[in-house]
Amino acid sequence: MTDLAQNLTHGGRELIAFRIGDQEFCVNVMSVREIRGWTPVTPMPHAPSYVLGVLNLRGAVLPIIDMSARLGMKPAEPTVRHVIIVTQARNRVVGLLVEAVSDILTIKDENIQPTPDVSSEFERTFARGILAIEGRMICLIELDAVFPHSESEAA
Amino acid sequence: MDMNEIKEIFFQECEEQLAELESGLLRLNDGDRDPETVNAVFRAVHSIKGGAGAFGLDDLVSFAHVFETTLDCVRSNKLEPNQEVLKVMLKSADVLADLTNVARDGGSVDQARSKQLIRELEALANGSPLPTASAAPAPVPAAKPAAPVAAAPAANDQGFMPVAFSFDEFGGDESDSADQPTYEVVFKPKSDLYTKGNEATLLLRDLSRLGEMSIHCDMSNLPPLEELDPEAAYFWWKISIKTDKGEDAVRSVFEFAEWDCDLEVSEVGDESAVVASDLPMQPVPFDLSALDDEGDASAAMAEEQENLASAQRDEAVAAAETASNVLQMAGNASRAASESAKNAAAAAAQNNAQQASSAVAPTIRVDLDRVDRLINLVGELVINQAMLSQSVIENDNNGTSSINMGLEELQQLTREIQDSVMAIRAQPVKPVFQRMARTVREIADITGKSVRLVTEGENTEVDKTVIDKLAEPLTHMIRNAVDHGLEMPEKRLAAGKSAEGTVKLTAKHRSGRIVIELSDDGAGINRTKVRQKAIDNDLITADANLSDEEIDNLIFHAGFSTADKVSDLSGRGVGMDVVKRSIQALGGRINISSKPGHGSTFTMSLPLTLAVLDGMVVTVAGQTLVVPLTAIVETLQPEAAAIHSFGATQRLISIRNSFCPLVDVGRILNFRSTQANPVEGVALLVESEGGGQRALMVDAIQGQRQVVIKSLEANYTHVPGIAAATILGDGRVALILDVDSVVSASRGHSLQLEASLAAAG
């Protein structure tokens, strides 16, 4: 697991940390294109519940994922204080709705601890490691697993 | 620029030349006897040969050479371009295209076929010789002498023998003239000649190797220094050359400069030399009366003069239409010629005129990516401009400020920019239509049917993406039309029709769309057979009550073929449903109408561009949706009395005494869980595939506008019921409704099911 974590962070050990409820998560800063405020989205018919809808990002149609619902927590009720992290993976650009961006971390690979062996869907699907920073616990998220299309590709 | 790039350009040009060649041959086939058409055809083959020679593509060169030789016989009127001849030539054009493709992409050609055609072409070239004289302007000496030459046989026969000659004889010895004919060459270069890197000196030096010559340079066109265009060509030459190599040899010196200069080559006797020497002072190319006593030879020369005059006229048309400075340098003679050419062009048929103008319109090659980037940017600009004006309107209540007026102008400009950028991608459908001509020929050959393809509206323009995606379904349909639609010649004769079947392909613009029609005059759809087949394949029940139209539309079902035996061409049952799907994928519709005994007509209606769409902006359950305007037949406000319940959940609306199912868009898209009250909303009557009408219920209509289509798939996935997305003036994303999938969902096919099928496929 440590090897995997090392691979994931290879080439950039800067991570962006964000907050959902009372938990903190982080993603590789290299996959983040920008951070913007919440604006109302256009809902999509027949979309999974965690897809809030689509947004106009300077002419591109950007799907917005409610990270809270995606990670199995209660669906967010977006307010103007919510933040959208625009991320890119596999040539697709997707916005992640989170409560707030909390930190930008510079870490070494050895700081990433393997995820504890607990039997939960969340751990297997999204978590790729945990970090202990100043007494806080931050969970490293695998972005590819978050995107809806990667599911259908696997199926 | 490395060799490969140059080669790539050569192949691109080859494609253009091949298209030119084919269209020229087809025009000849239709009875066009304009020498200019023959010249254009000849030129095309000649250019391909020239380029291929430069790259050492020997197969291509040798085939093109034989082809060119035969064409030359047509050009010099030794060979009548009748149906028989043109059939061989069209096939040769196909082989030439194959050879070009092989030269570019590798692979192999049907050697037997090209050898066979070479034999046929040679037979044509040798077959019907007219006993005429020197007028055989083959730029390259033919492998076999094209025809016996009457007036100067000795000279031509000696053509390949080494002959010693002395420069002392300069001045014209009577006895020599008897052996060595004198040629009068008038050589007027155009500035193009110099821009292409040719040089008159070199050409003249080459010419001097053929025999003694005297050169007179005419500088009378030279303007005063202040008016002089340093890039223009002002000088021209009159050369009198004595040679035993024949006129061909003289012409071949100018082979690669031929199209960039006015060239006259004529043989003169001694008595006419005096008259001819006056020539440079006269705009008239030649004094024919001087040759009257030479009988046949002069007749041939007259023809030759005509050819030259028409070549000159062509150049003059080009000159007249491209730039005035070309005119300026072309001198008095061609100015006069251009005048007459202009008149001639005006009198000529419209498509010929278009031909001429399209031939000379200056073009540049641009990467498609760059154009697309520009289109995207302009799309952004349009959206941004709309957002800006909306926010200005919101903050400016009286609406009279100068900002508002400026914005309006901006709006017009952006719209204009958008239109012009879209026009860059628009291309005539001609190349696709030309490819169909070949398909028809090949299938006609295989099936043993005699087929004639008539095309109309080839210059109709449509977005390049549409053109690219049109070729495949069209090929399929043409195959079907020839293979299934048309009957065998005997059967046609028995039915009182001509043995030759006609397939007609037309394109035209109609209300913002391009309509392509493919009709044949065959037997029409055999409805009994189609019906039986559909019953056999469990597409319909045996007692189904279907209208003729519905039966005809059965052929669009997957896995349907009525051909008794499955042929190589069609009948594998992957035909029309694939065609229909690819047309639908382009945002188009396809319809069929058939008359038994009179043939079938397929009508395709396609959007002109895939980038913008005229839509009706509507509200459904609080959401803004865009419905493509082309799908909407009419809109109406339903009255309570017109709504009828039909079973448990269905409702019908009566419109002018016919009942039409109501489809609640909000319900189908899962925007709301209960059906809306139809009386509170608006019904959009839409025409769906298969001819049936449906009334789509929406809450309100906001208005009509042109929207820029944005892909949902780029960052998300395909959404059933939604065709694409767009961005409205307020910056919000609006979804564009996929009317057909919504309608088919209302027929009981679940959208989700379709989605899973799409994912599986």
C-alpha cells in the first residue's frame, strides 16, 4: 500500500486539503485546475444522486459532484460559502463541491500512512492513504475513483 | 519543408486534380463538347503525371502517360469522345485515383485492370486516325506514333534520328526550308511563369537546341518606369525556328510553362513567312488565309488555332478574375482576348461559369484544428456577449444609454463573425457526390445493370463534418438503389422503361438545412415482400394494420433485407438501419417515399452545421430546456376539452380531429414525479422518426434563439433524452432536448434501458 501511495504522489508532493463536515481530505495539487465559488447548477436528468448537475466554466460544460454524497456521507446543501474544486483527470474536467479548502500541504512520501484495514466501501474505493498533520488526520483521495465515468468504464 | 511535406502537398493536389478530371469527364459524358472541358481534363492528367514524375512514381507516370496520350487525341479532335470512349476514360480515372492512393498509402492495385485499361486506351489512341497534319500537340512523344501524319511525314519520321545542323544556315536557305519546316513561335510569358521559378532565357536556350532560330523580343508593352510593376511580365518573344524535330518537339520545350504563358506554335511555308513576320504587331493570332492552299493541313491548323485561342481565353478569364495587374501585363493581345472571353463566359452556362470561378479563386490550406479553435473561441465570444448584454439590460432600466447602443452593434458584429467563421468550414458537397459516381459505375459493372447517375446542386455548401460523415450512409444508399432499386435491363424494357436506369442525387438548402434526395426510377418498394419479411422476422404481427408509409419505413429496422439472395454489395441486412442511425447522429432525418413501378425517393434533411442550432427555449419543472426548432411542427395551448385520458396513464390531445399522444417532458426526464396539468402548460407538436406526431408538454415557452452546441460527453457521459448542452445568456447551462429519444421513451422504451443498451454496445 505504501508503494501505491508513493506512486500516486510521484511527481508532486503538494496536496490540497479540503473539509467536508468534520473530516478532512486531500487530493494531489497537480490535478487541480482552479478553485471557484458555488453558483447554481443545471440538474441533469437520470443522473446519480451525487451528481448535482452541470455548470458553465468559461464555455465548457462542467459536471459538479457532491463530494459529501459521493463519499457516502449525507448530501450537501450548497450555500455561497461552499467551494468547487475544478479537477482534471483522464482528459475530463470535473468540479468537486466541498465545504471549504483548508490547506495546501507539502509532504514527503514517507508521511503517507497506509489506510487502516477496515471493512468499508469507502476505504476500498476512495482512500489511498492517511496523513497526520499537526494532530489532524487527512485522508488522501483517489480522484479517478470519484468520477462517475470511471465506474461505467469498469463495468 | 522536407520531402514528405512536399509529397503530401502533391497528393493533396492530386486529389483536386482527380476531382477535376472526373467532373470534366462527366461533363463530356453529358454531351459537353467545349474544348475547354477537354483541356481541363487533359491538364489534370498532365499535372498528375508531372508531379508523379518528380517523385519517381513510375506506375503512376506510365499510366498517366498513356491516358494523356489518348486524351490528347480527343483534344486534337482525332478521337470522338463518345460514350464508349468515355466509359474507358472514366474507368481510367478510377484507376488513376487508385494508383495515387497506392502511391500515398501503400498497398497494391489491380495490375490486370490497369494493364487492360492501358491496352484499351492505346487502342483508342491508335484506332481512329484522321489523316490530318502537324496538329498533334502531344507534349510528350507518344510511345507509338499517334497517327499517320500527312503534311510533314518526313519531318516526323526523322524526328528520332540524329541530324547535324549548322548555325551558318541562319537566315533561311530555300533548299533547307524544304527539308526543315520553319515554325513560328509566339511566346508571351505571364508573371506566373516567373513566380513558379521558370525562366524565359532557359526555355529559349532549350528551344535553340532544336535548330536554327531567330528571336525577336517585343518590348512595346514596357510601361514607363514609374508605372512598372517589378513582378509583372512585359516582354514577349517571337521566335522563328527551323527544325526537323517537328512541332511536338517545339511544344515540349514549353511543356512545363504551358499554362503560364500564351504560346502559339505554327508551321509556316516560305511564302507565308512574310505574312507571319508581321504577326507580333497584330493581336490576331494567325492569318489563316495564307494557308488556304495547304488544304487539310490548314484545316487542322485552324482547329489548332481554336484550341490555342480557347486556351488563351481560359488564361484570360483567369487573368480577368484573379487580379487586374495580371491583365495589365498580359498586353494588348490578351486584353482583347479577355474582353471576348468575358463575353463568352457570361454567355456560357451558369455551372461552367462557376467552374471557371472556382478554378481560379485563390485558396489557402489551413489546418482544420485551427479553424475549430477559432470556431470555439467565437462561440465563447457569442455567449459572453449575450451575458454582457443581459447584465447591462438588468442594470439599465431606460435602455437608452450609449452602452446599450454599443452592445447592439457588438451583437451584430459577433453574429457576423460567427457566420463568417462557420462559412470557413462550409464546403460544397461536390466531392462526396463525385465519389458516388464511382460507386455507381462499379456496382453497375458488378450487377450488369446499366445505370446513369444524375447529380444536381453539387455546389450546395454544408459544414465539413457533415460532409465527412455523409459519404458512408450515402454510399450504402446508392448501393441499395442500384442493387435493389433498379431492375435488370430486360425487365426494365418489359416494363416499358429505357434499359438504362437513372439514379438521381440532388442537394439543396431548405430553411436552414441541407436536403439531400436520392431517387431511382426502379421498381419501387415491394410492399408485399417487405411486409412478409417483417412478419417473418417478428418485426410486426401478421395481422398488423400498417399504412404504405409505415411499411416503407420498415426497411429502416435492424436486420432487414428483402434481397432474395445476399449479394456482395448489399442485402446483408446491415444496410438501412445503419444509414438511419448515422443520419440521426448528425441531427438529421431520413424519409422514404416509393411508388410501385416508378421507383423510390429517399430524402435526408441535415443541419448545415453541427456547431449551432436554432432552438426554442422552454421551461420544464423550473428547468430551462432547449428544443431544436427543426423538430417542432407547431405550438399550441391545450384546452381542457381537447385532453382525453387514454387508459390509466396515457393522455391524448385532439388536434383538428386527430388524436395525438401527450408526452410530459418533465416526467420523462424525471424532473417531477407526478404528471403536470396539460392545461397549465404549452404543447409542442413534434414530428418524430417514423412519421408519427407527438405533443410534448412543457410549462412555458421563453422564446427562440440560436444556441451554440456544447458537448456533454466531453466531461460527463451521454444522458438519455438529452442531445447536448448549451450556455444561455445568463451564463447558465441549458440542456438541449433529444426529441426523438424522448418520443421513443414515450412509446414505452425506457430511457434508462436505452442508456444501458448504449453502454453495452
